[in-house]
Amino acid sequence: MAEKIAVLTGASRGLGRSMALHLAAQGVTVVGTYHSNKDAADSVVAEIEAAGGQARMLPLDAGRTDSFGTFASALAAALQDGFGRPDFDFLINSAGIGINAPFVDTTEEQFDELVQIQLKAPFFLTQALLPMIVDGGRILNVSSGLARFTLPGFSAYASTKGAIEVLTRYLAKELGQRQIRVNVVAPGAIETDFAGGAVRDNAGVNDAIASSIPLGRVGLPDDIGSAVAALLSDAFSWVNGTRIEVSGGQNI
């Protein structure tokens, strides 16, 4: 029987992949989700298993809330068949997209897609999976440094992340009777494929953002993965309803 199990959405790439690897390194069994790239998801499982950990990946379309009941049933079967448990300990709502568009050019379609994936999906997926989260478990939502500081082109994206921070506080309040702690992590600029990989691939963008960070560099996926693993550890058991920014002090 697995000691601790984390359900992690968007685990096949980027920050979610790093979170999965760091959690597994701490002995946490990872049940991750992926949207369409099964090969990338399988690669994460293989890497975790090669290091002696346990992992499984399930498909999930965060754009379809009507599929969440089916996903919950598939997750329940995977937990029971794979790990001999009907429940799990940690839920990390990491799946997301990034749309970069000036406010005046943002379309209603782009806005609706962001709201669906960044806000509606975590809201209703958490609702669907809540009966399987153990009393005393933990939920970690993912926001962005852009909910505090501003960069042109991210008004819609950052607005949904601000909403996630509000939701986090409400969940912490309402789930306290079950001793479920709910927090939100807010990454700063990280070298991933977010926004077309600009921070990672464009040296000018990378240097410009690094100049706004006291530590002199932009973040790496492992900076977030290791922070998430720490936040879900017992060392943070008295942290609840809190926003933790992991940005190196960007734009302070």
C-alpha cells in the first residue's frame, strides 16, 4: 500500500513534470494526468520508476468539465487496482495554458478558454475528487507571479490566476473541518514552454526578466518542483490558506 499518493494534473511536461519528479524523489506515489501527449506522460512514469518510485498517468481534458465524473471513476479504479487504496493524500491543480494577448486584442474565445482551464477546471475537478481526498490531506493550487506584478499581454491570464488565489482561501476555510489544508503556489518567470517558450528561448527576454530579480536569474522548473514537494511535506503542516510566491523576488 502506498504511504502517500499525490494526484497531479498536467504532469507530463513543464512545471508539472518537475513537481512529479520531486514528489516521487520524496517517496510520494504520483498519479498524474496528461491531455494528449501520452509519450511524454509515459516518459515521466519511466523516469520515476527507474529511480525506484511509483507513478501512473491518466488522460484528462481540463477543457471538458462534463468528463470529470468519468475521470473520477477512472482515478478510483487506478488507486484501488494499482495501490490498494480508495483515496489519496494530495491534489495539485497544475494543468494550465498560457495566452499572451494585449487587453484590447483579447478575444472572448481566448478569455473563455482561460476561464475554463485555469479556473472552472480546478474548481469542479476539486469538487469531483473531494470525496477521495483523505481527512488531513492537502490541496495545492497553482497561480502566477503575474497575479501580483504586471507584464503587458497577460491581463486575462493573470485575472484567472487571481481568482484561483481567492478560491484557495475559500477552500481553506470550508474544508478546515476535515483538516484539509489548501494553499496556492505562485511561480515567477520560469524557463518552460509557457507563452511560446519566450523566457527559455529568447535571450533578450531572459536577460530583461533576470534584471528584475534580485538573485540575478530567471527560474528553472526544478525551482518550482522542489518548492512544491517541500510545501506538501509535514514541515508545512501549519500553513493554510496561504499564497507562496516562488519567483526569486521578481519585481519586488
